[in-house]
Amino acid sequence: MKAISLCQRERIFTLLQEGYSSREVAFREKVSHVSVLRIKKKKEKTGHFDVVPRPGRPRILTERHDRNIAKLIKTVRRSLRKQGLVSRVKKRKPLLLKRHRIARKKFAQKYRNWTIEDWHKVVWSDEIKPTVKFGGGSIMIWGCMGAFGVGKYCKIDGRMDGELYREILEEEFLGTLSECDLSVDDVIFQQDNDPKHTANKTYEWFKDNDVEILDWPAQSPDLNPIEHLWNEIDCRLRQLPGNITSKDDLWDKVQLVWNQIDVDFCLKLIDTMPQRIKDVLRAGGGYTEW
């Protein structure tokens, strides 16, 4: 990903001071919305834009080396396929301890009587890291969906901590509700149990904004329909013509595919919730095939 120069950082902060919104600045400067938020936070907190050099050894391989290695790997894979040798990746399932099974079973028992209409009130959220093939890198994306279709989304530069997560909730989650003409009273927000999601300050944010949270059992991606949204995005990325050559190219393609997801597709995923609940109960809180 192309680094943001000191000059551009100063220009971004100047535009913010002139009254432009963070989204307008991101569009004008052709950077991610989260990058704008980070630059603003850095300037206000430290008074400067200096970027601390990353520790560790410099790269040995150049970008040309990376491209040549990628071509070589493709050649090897084609040759192996001609010989009838193919690979199969086993579906990854999270480790379920006894406490996880108990919590999942309690969750399913609590919501076993919810109707499809009840599940339509939930706004589902998650982060994912789409990857450029053959070691080209990955990007972190936060997104949400509901009965209204896909909501706002953003690319996360660097590590996401609790403070950045709350900024995303403020900008992307509440922004989604505003665009869909919904209020916080109309929805229930779903998130997993990542520490930044369950931090005290994050819970304070939900309380201050009157947002109801769906109590969610740990180790339960099979219960979350947004996981299948990410799978669909991954499939559509693979079907696009040409190769994805860089992180910037990957981000452009993700935006293209995300905006093509229609409301019916999201509803189809959400409408599977009653069956997912039944399957968890049938498995005694164990993992399901979703």
C-alpha cells in the first residue's frame, strides 16, 4: 500500500480544519476513511504527523522478485493439476470447550422462539482480511449488513484498537442507520466477543447511544450469517477477470463486489437463523455445518 506522505498528511488535516468531513477528505485525497481518522487522531494527540519507522530487517526481495515468484507458483500449480494432483482445504472450525457448548446451547434456547421478522431487526457486523493471492498481502475490512442489505464498510489501516472501533461504530454503523432511515430503537446490534468489542469504553459507547446489543456466544461463526456474506464476496473476487495485483487493487475490487450485493441476498442469509438455532440445539451446543 502506498504510504501517505508528510505533505499529504498536513493537507488532510488542513481540509478537516476547513470544515470538510472525514469522508469528503478521504475521497478528495484518494485514501481510506480510516486513514483520515488516524491522521486526525495522531495530530490532535501528539501535535505532529511523524511516522515511527517500523523495526526489523529491510526486505530482501524486491517487488519484481515477488512477481517472478508468483508466476513460478502459478506454473507449478498448473503442472500439478495436469498431473491430476489437486489440493483440498479442510473447513476450519473453532475449538469448542465445554463452556462454549453450554453458552451456545443457552443462546439457542433463549432465541428458539424468535421469528424471521425478529431476526430482521439485527444488524450483523464483522471484520475480515481478504488476501491477494500468492503472498501479495491482505487488507482488513469492517462491514455490516441487515434486512436493508449491506451497510457501510471501511478499510482498516494498521491495528484496530478499541478507540478506532468506536470511531467506526460512530461513522459506519450509525451512518448506515441514517442512510437507511432507521434509528437505534429499530435495530439490535450484533458483534463477536473480541476484546475491543467488549471493552468497558465500548460498552459505555453503546449505552450512551442507546444501542441494544445481541448477547453473542463465543466461538460461534457458524451462527453468524455475515460469515456467508464474506464467503460470497471472496467467491465473486475470484470470478473477476484478470489478477488482483496489489492491496490497493484488492480494495478497489472489494468495493466493487460489496456494492453489487443486493437486499435479497442478505435476506436469504438472515432467514436461515431459525434453522441455525435448531441445528445448535440438535448438536447440544456443538458446532454445526453452517
